[in-house]
Amino acid sequence: MDITILFKMAAIGIIITVICQILKKSDRDDIATIVSIVGLVIVLAVAVGMIGDLFTEIKRVFDLT
């Protein structure tokens, strides 16, 4: 695991937060909600991929094939 992935996740969260705040100020609450859900899905997809890699590495280390 590389620390840059965590920084990328944090950057995605900050960007999504800024976009949502701008949309809420312009009375686009529905689009802001959709943007926040999309951001959450993107970050969760990255996290699930990392967890899958972790389990694969654990299987390899303990020879559990």
C-alpha cells in the first residue's frame, strides 16, 4: 500500500466538498447530493480494490490457495 492513495482519497473528498458547497449556495441541492454520492462511490471502489489486494497478499503469504 502506498501513502499516495490515501492522499488521493483525501483530495477527492476535499474537491467533492467544495463542489457540494458551491452547488448548495446556488440552490442546487439535488445535484449536490448526487455529486456527494458519486464521490463516495469512487472512494469506496478504490478502498474495495485495496482490500481485495490485501486479502490476495495474505493468501499468498500464508499459502492459503
